[in-house]
Amino acid sequence: MLWIQREIHLPRFGKGFHPITRHIVESLPELKSCRVGLLNIFIRHTSASLTINEAADPDVAADLHRVFDKVAPEDFPYSHTVEGSDDMPAHVKTTLSGCSLVVPIRNGQLALGTWQGIFLCEHRRQNAGRQLVLTLFGERE
């Protein structure tokens, strides 16, 4: 049985949807020895989130970013404004997309679909970088 938990620090990203599959896989060399299992990915923030979506065409990420800005605009009359005009919309966007993902592992690889990738959804203009907690559970080869 294999249980591994690791915290990783992502580089700073600007506001938008950013592919991070490579960062995750490179941070878990033990993944290659997992025959079958699950990887939980948890982001330790309330103004950024995670999603799985198409990674082949960067226009998908750009379109998602634009749609999220329409769904939770900065000029809405929010009550929570103490941390800046982009903070409360970021909380709304995080609530819509979520703070964790579970990805199946098969034969040492993430069992994502052909076009799928894991994305950091950065909802703030300024941030100090983001931390993820990766928990790998499975059976070794």
C-alpha cells in the first residue's frame, strides 16, 4: 500500500486559468510506481481554485476566464470589500469551481482523458503564489 502526502508551491500566476498538470506530476515521482490509486489535489486558498478541462487549446482557458469574470464581476455591490475589488468575486469563483480534485491513477499515470489537463484557476490579480496538498493513495507495481 502506498500513502504519500506532499505540499507543493506553485509559481506565481496572473489572473486566469493555468495548466498545472506538469507541476503536479513532476512533484510526485512516486506516481510512476503506483499501479492503481487516487490522487487528491487540494488548494489551500479561498481566492483560487482547481478544475479539470481541455488542455489542448489555450482558447478554452481564456474563454473560461472571461465567462467567470462575467458571472462574478468586480463591479457588483458586494458587502465584503476590505481586501480589494477582486477579492469577493474571487471567493464566488472559488465556490463555483472548488478547492479539490480527485484523479484516478492507472499504471503509474494520471488517468486523464486525451484532452484533459489540471488547471489552477487564479481569481486575483495579486497573489503570493499558491500551495497545493497532494495526497497519493494506491497499490504499488
